[in-house]
Amino acid sequence: MHEFSLMADLMKKIEKIAKEQDAEKVIKVNVKLGALSHISAEHFKEHFIHVSKGTKSENAVLEIEEATDMSASDAQDILLQSVEII
């Protein structure tokens, strides 16, 4: 359930950016997974594919950075680094 709420929040942010920029499509998403976010890059990708179906982000290329610093202030977060749109 934790992953679902994180992914739903992330998709809201991505869709908001796409709407604000009047984008046709999201072609690339770059995220950083905090060391304590409790999700691997592969698991994140599976969730992203599922939640992006039917959105402007469907089939977007994912660039995923996995952080290792457990004491970082954002260690529990999934951070949206950038979104590339057309």
C-alpha cells in the first residue's frame, strides 16, 4: 500500500506538469529513490508501468537513481527529478 500512495502522488505531479505545459506526451521521467523508500528500481518500474497506463506518461522512458545515504533528509522519499515532454 505504501508504494501505491507514493506512485499516485508522483503521477499527480507528472500529470500536473504535463497539463501546465500543454504537453502532448511525457517521454522521459527521471526519479531518485531514497535509500529508505522501500522500493527497488525494478519494483518502481513495474508500478510506474501500471499507474501510467492511459495517461500521457504511458511508455515514458524511466531514469531511476537509487540513493544509498540512509541519513539523508529525503531518504524515505521518491523524488521527481525531471520530466521531459513533447
